[in-house]
Amino acid sequence: MPRAERRNLTFSEALREATEQCLSSDPRVVVLGEGVPDYKAVFGTTLGLREQFGSRRVLDMPLAENGMTGIAMGASLLGIKPVLVHQRIDFALLSMDQLINNAAKWHFLFGEKANVPFTIRALVGRGWGQGPQHSQSFHAMFAHVPGLKVVLPSNPYDAKGMLIAAVRDPNPVILLEHRWLYGFKSEVPRKMYEVPLDKARCARAGRHCTIAAFSLMTVEALRAAEALAEIGVEIEVIDLRCANPLDTAPVARSIRKTGYLVLADIASKTAGLLAEISSRMVESDFKALRKPPVRIALPDHPLPTTRGIADLCYPEAVDLAMACAKLLDIKSSRVLRRLRQRLLRPKPLDVPSFDFKGPF
């Protein structure tokens, strides 16, 4: 990256910049959603956009998700490019009919002669006692629908590039943002650029074990890899980032090198995407696996509000490190104790860090 281009942005700042650049470069782009123009501006991702572009292009939305999704889809058929923001993915459930029976199928129903250039942003993940109705992650559910692209950026660079790519895509894209990621920083170019909506990436090279992860769990995987590197274990981390289309080729290449696979997700385990990836690896590269893949995910029950119970529900870096250690037959109590001490976070675990309060 040229020196003039180098600057660090938070995840939320990267999303805001992507939205501003899309609005500036294409008059057909509009942004709408509950709370988009309010003072908290969806974790700051839409801050000041209404003042800059006006109320006809940056709109608040009534509590009518299915109706507004239908309106946004209709607008997209007329050449508008809506970016619809749900502050909780749970709210998107109210618009499933429009998303699944209309938007996802439109391109196919009309012989690929009609397009629905429609982007949906939705927040996922836990935090501050969000509880069973506001801590869910439904990327596996949406990924099951042909015609919907579903992506989960894990860093500011990808967040900006994927949002721009989603707005430019001729058909519907759902961009899922874990609320804990909004404060993370990385280098982000000033220019407009796209990140592919159908490619996983290698986030860290290694040779002893592979961790393939979605969203926030990519960050946890990198933490685990750093701790394991201190004891001489090199972990390869694959950021899956695309749920549909699901790109498992980098995972296959990695396990051919390492022989071991840990899969990590921010959603429940049963019927999740980790099972799909595990199945694909067994089908295509069974001989490369020295042991069965291990899945690390949330438990199969509604997530609690109470912090004491919530602390038991969410896997973190220490869980990934212990899974790798078990696969690699690391049994030294001294080494395992060192890993735990290095990675265990102080409770409560329902906040990403004590200095990050968050608006919600």
C-alpha cells in the first residue's frame, strides 16, 4: 500500500467510508434502516450521512421490516441501489418472505434478464446481556438460500471492500457484522476497492494445524495462533468470510499441509456451516486428515442474558488453542496451563473489552 494511502480505520469507520463513497459515486444508492440517522448512527457506521446527502437518500425506517424490504426490492427493480440496515439480524426474520421468495429468486425467475441490486447489512453476535433474541447469527440459514450472497467480514479492510462489492453486485447480498468487531483497527486504503464476495483468505500461515473460522472467531483464532507460536506450534488461520458461495478450497489446501483441522463459528453447532465444511473435507481430502475435524461453536440452546451463564456459552481463543493442543497430542500440564493463563480473559465475557462500552 502506498505511504499516502496508509492509515488505520476502525471497522465502523471503514463501513461508514464505504457507504459515503458509494453514495458519492452513484446517485442511485440510498441507505435506509431503523435508527440510521439517529445520533448513535448504528455504531457510527452512518454518522453524518443524512446531513451530507439529505433525507431523500438516507432514510429512517418504520417498524415494518417486511413491508420496507418489499419497497426496497421494488426500488431496486427500478434501478435504485438500496442499502437496508438491520440493527439486529433478528429483525431480518420479519422480512424472510421478501428476501427468500422474491429477492433471491428474481434473477432466475425472469431468465437472468432482471436484477435486484439490493444490499442488506445486519448486526450479529453477543454483548451486554443481549440475550436469546438479540445475540443470534443466522448466516447458515441465509446461506441455504440459492441466490443470496452471504458474507461476514472480520476486519476493517474486508468490511469496506465487501460493502462496496455488495453495493455494486447486481443481485442481493447480505453483509453480517459482528458487533464486537466495530472497534478493531487495520490499514484501509482511501480509494474505493472491492473484496471478492466468494473467496476465503489465509489470514496466517502455519504448518502444524489449521483453524478455519467465521467473523469474530477469526480474531480469536489469530489470538490462539499467537499464543501457540510461543510454544513452537505454527497454526494456519483461514478466514472463511463468505458463507454463500462457500469457498472451502483454501481449507483443503491447508489441511493437505497440516493434517489437522479446527473449525470455529459464531453460531450454534447443529446444522451449521461447520458441518458442511467438515463434510466437504472428509469427501475431498479424507486421506490428508490425521484425525477427525473438531468443531467449536455455540451450544444448541437460546443464549442467556445473565452474565454468569453467558460466560459458559461463548467459545474464545483459549478453546481454540486447547482444541489444537489436543489434536496435536500436547499433554504437558505446564504448557497447557501456560496457554490458559495467556489466553483467558477476565470476566464478564459478555463484553469484548472493558474499555469498549458500545452504544447497544
